[in-house]
Amino acid sequence: MINYAYLIYKLRTVKMNQTQAVFAQGLEKRTSMISMWENGVKNPSRESLEEVAAYVKMPLPMMLLYGMDDSVAVPMVKKYFQEQNIKL
């Protein structure tokens, strides 16, 4: 359901406005790893996702929602709130 390639690309370019090299350096990863994530060759591990969340200063659940298309994320959040009887 989560497109990790889109998520990493969006975080790097939109939220952080960084090149792959700068983003990789901030995460202490190789640029080739960021490229593989963004091209869908590999998905980041749970540990790597937590590192990315800390680096971009965003809670992991919010970061994962940030990478989802609104047509998927918004109904999912609304459904959860309804099921939990959470009023906004």
C-alpha cells in the first residue's frame, strides 16, 4: 500500500529540498542506497524508515501517511477516526 520510492523521493525533494548525495550524507547511507529506494529496486528496512523519520523530523506514522496518495490516506484516516469514535 505504501509506495516507498515515492515516499523517499517526496521527503528528499519536497520536504528537505536536498540532492540524493546530501540526503544520503545526512542519513549516513550511500547515495546508491537512496537511488535504489527511489527507483523501487529496494525498500527501506524498518530501521532505515525510523532513521529517515528522525532525520526529516517527522513521526514515523505521519511520515508514512505523507507518502500516500490523498485518495488512499484520507479515507483510511477518516475510517479509523470513525471506528474509534474520534471526533475532530
